[in-house]
Amino acid sequence: MKKIINDANQVVQDMVDGLVAANPTTLKQVPETFVVVRKDAPVKGKVAIVSGGGSGHEPAHAGYIGKGMLDAAVCGEVFTSPTPDQVLEAIKAVDGGAGVLLVIKNYTGDVLNFEMAAELAEMEGIQVEKVIVNDDVAVEDSSFTTGRRGIAGTIFVHKLAGAKAASGASLEEVKSVAEKVVANVRSMGMALTPCTVPAAGTPSFQLAEDEMEIGMGIHGEPGINCGLIASADEIATTLTEKILEDYDFSGEVAVLVNGLGATPEMELYIVNKKVHALLADKGIRIYKTFVGEYMTSLEMAGCSVSLLKLDEELKELLDAESLAPAFRI
Amino acid sequence: MKKIINDANQVVQDMVDGLVAANPTTLKQVPETFVVVRKDAPVKGKVAIVSGGGSGHEPAHAGYIGKGMLDAAVCGEVFTSPTPDQVLEAIKAVDGGAGVLLVIKNYTGDVLNFEMAAELAEMEGIQVEKVIVNDDVAVEDSSFTTGRRGIAGTIFVHKLAGAKAASGASLEEVKSVAEKVVANVRSMGMALTPCTVPAAGTPSFQLAEDEMEIGMGIHGEPGINCGLIASADEIATTLTEKILEDYDFSGEVAVLVNGLGATPEMELYIVNKKVHALLADKGIRIYKTFVGEYMTSLEMAGCSVSLLKLDEELKELLDAESLAPAFRI
């Protein structure tokens, strides 16, 4: 295992310390937790948005904390759901009296623990709603999940629900936007290499020097096809076509070409070129494109493609100001 | 070689196409070149800033094109200097009548080719100045360079000279700021793994499973020490102390903890934690911190640390608006 760490059992603590040290004017840590919140939290009268999950997906989710996006991120151990009490601390730290929306990626542990936290918060008089993101079209029911997994499309939920909350909308309205994004976003990924959870010390799976896996999850869950490495154009085509088969994207979309951790930006742009060509062929208009590392899987090499179908409301929310360091608009 | 590409000899073309496709409202390509410029170039009456070099360091340099930063980036073949005629095309495309500053990383090929382009441009009546960035304290004279190499500290030259140019300053004033940044910035890096140039197909060097190299260049040039992998704290200490030995950073600084391509953001934050502790011990105040991938080396795992000594003028320029996608302020 080649990693720049001190202690494999201390990586989340060290990361949170380094993250808050880097952003002293915009972030703060809830003492004795791995919960990171906006420095000005709670924002009185604004609906707050909380996300999180296992660590190892940086910049998800703490990089999305900021005006116009998230109020808090709960950082679990690597690829491990945060406990309900940590999520509860996040909810309590950011509730400004207008309620809290939890944005949960669909993994069984996350769903259970965030739901339990919501119940605990409600017992303390805080209004909590939740949305579950399940954008990954690759597989139904995988290692850690019932139904479809939540992957990079989650970033659009953060962004658009965050913009709605910043506009002064009610909890019900913010939740409704989040649900609309979930309904309109689809993603799929592929991997060239596995990654290693620090505390485990060895890769979670193996791929031969000439192999790739299509439909891989962001924790190394099996995909739909393990085969020889294809060209960038073939990979882009496989991912995009599977997404387009799943939902009617006719009209206008946002595109996210996401790197999983070790993929050079050069390769992501090469994939993007083909995604644009494929969508142009289908007459689908691209409103905005995002290329980079938004939802990673430690040092996994690979990428995912996400499409979000847009209408006028969603375009306006996508364009609204965001001061989150990992998603500045 | 595991890469998401179509043709190893076509990666720069495909990348530039995908990059411009992703940013249609802010970027344009100079036809029949690998030169990318601001969509609104030339900006009349503004000093223009041109950088570039071999590709493979993304987001350097095209990600730094935007209001408040670069006007053009010249994308050479991977790890290969762009030719003088390409640099000349960039200069011609962005000159708004106030002259052009070339920001050159100190590699012999880049220096020669950018200087030749400057001469050609001057023959066409365009006023051109240049600065050479040589922030890497690791070694004097390495594989491709006489003197010290230019690495991640270059980003600060782009940012601060870009801000000065955006303020309406003269070419002489912009050059003077760039020179001040060069004089005040120092960097050093380390690698856990090599990277593979697509057209070469095999890694440029080898490191054993338990080895790292300190002082490695961003093209895999040898460093000062190849040894067993140390802890994050030891790595941060080695890099930071060598930088501090080289220049008097007492006062206030900006910190850049840069990932080389395959290093999880988690590890960069762990390094940042220690860098902050080391600077606090020395009584050096941190004005701003940047953590992420700013100057990469394809899929190399590793990081670099850069420090920039600040005064009131440099702080103001660092804080000025930048709309470059890879350095939004």
C-alpha cells in the first residue's frame, strides 16, 4: 500500500484537521466529531442541507460546503457510513429553525444511519426531511445496497437543492427540488484499477493489466462487465448509451464527466469529447459541462458520466451562485 | 499501460477538443493549433498573459485561462515543449495592443521555444516580455533543465500577474509583479509512483512497492533521495524544511499543497495539517491555503508543497477575482 498517511486508523481525523486548517474562514468542525459545517452555521431562517457518508470520495462531501450548496458534511470512516450520532450532531449544528434536508447516497448503511439520525433530531424538535439519490444505472442491488447506488449525480442534488435553500425556500420546496433532480439524473462509471482502503492495506479487488470493469461502484462493488480495456470512445459510448436507454433525456442536459481519483484530467476531456458527440447525434442540447474530480474513490483510476435533464427551474438553480470550493459558480 | 484514450499519438488533440467543448462560452481554440485562448481574446488595451508547456500537467495550464488569470495556454505534446510557431499563434491571438507577458516554467526546451516565439512576435510589432519560473528547490540542473525547475509555484505567478493585468497595469508593471512572485515562491515535491507518457507506453522510471522519491520533477526527473516510504508528517517536514532553508519566509505566506495526479485529496489534507503545524512552530502566519491538483504529472502519485511570501500588494492580487475554472476566487 503506497499512501501518504501517518496512521491508517487516523486518516479521517487527520484529513478533517487539514481540511478545516485550509479553510479557516469558511469551515468549522463540530468539536469531538468528524462533522464539518459552514463557519456561519446555523444560518437563521434558511433550510439547511446535510450530506455525507463514508470518507474516501473527496471532494465529496466537505468540498461542497458553502453558500449555495451544503451546510454540513458528515465524514464517516473510509467507505463506512457515519454513525447516527454523528449525523445528529450535524443536523443540530446547522438547523436555523427552518428545518434540515438530508441528502443520502443510496447505500444501506447510510440510509439506515441517516434515517435514525432524522428520528432522533425530530425527537429534539427539529424538522427533518430526506432524499435518497440512486443515480447509478449500472446495477440493481449490489454489495452494500438495495436498489441502485448513489454516485456522482449526487453533486447535482447538492447544488440545486442548495441553491433553492439559499433562495429562502421552505423545507418542502427544497425537498421537492431535490426529488426532481433525483428523478432527472442518471450516472454510470467504469474502473481501470482498484483502490485500497488504508485500514485494509490491500486492494478491494483485482483487475489484470489489460482489463477494465464497466459499471463498477465507488467502493469497488462489482459492475456489469469485466473485459479488455476499450478505447475512450468505446467507453464513453457504453456509459452514455446505457444512461440514455434508462431515461428520456431529449431536450437540454447538464453533463458531468467525473474522475474517480487517479485518472488524468486529460483522459476525462477525451471522454467528454465523445460524450458531446454522442449527445449531438441524438439532438440532445448540452447546457453546461463539468469535467473533473467530483466524487472519487480514493486512488481508483476510472471515470463516470452523469446526465441531468434540465428545465427552466433547474437551469436557474444550476446557474445560481455557489461558494463551495469544489463547485464554484 | 492503463489509460482512457483512443490513440496515444492523438491525446492532445482529443483533450483540447474535449476541453473547448466543455467550456464553449469561455474558451476558444486557435484554428489548426493546440492553443487555447479566452473566448473574448484579444482584450483591447489589457496586457495579455500566455503560459503553457508540455501537456500532462492539467489543469495546468488551460484550466487557468479566464478573467483575472491567463489569456492563453499553449498545449505541447505530452511532456514536450510546444513549438515556437504555436507559442507565436498564442501571442498573436491574445495581444490587445498593450503587450504580452510569457510565463515560462524553467525547462530548457520551453525557455528556448518561448524565447524564439517572443522574437518572432516582436518582429511583427508585438511587445513581449517574459518571466521564467524556477521555484523547485530540490535540485540544480536536472534532466531537462539548467538551473532549478519550474513546478507548482507557477500557478501563483499566473494568478498574481493575471490580477495585475486585469487591473489595467502596463506590461512593465505586470512583469514586475510576476518577477516579485518568482522571487518569493519556493516549492518541492515527492512521488510514490511514476507515470506513463501515452506515446511511450511504459513508466519513465521505477519505484519499488515500499519506496518513494523526494525532490522528483514533474516529468519524473530524479530527485535528491530515493528511500523507504515515510509517514505523511515526515514527508511534509522534509519538503517544508528544505523550502524554509532556502528563503526567509518570516511574515505571512500562501500555502499550496498540490497533488501530482493520483493522490487522494484525503492525503493532501493530511500533509496540509502538518505543513500548518510546522509553519505555526516557526511563527510564520498563513494567509491562505490551497489544497488540490494544480500542477499534475499525469497519473503520478505524490505531492508538492509551495510557499509564497506575501506583502500587502501580493495579498491584494491573490484575493482579486479570478474566473479561471481551476482557480476561482
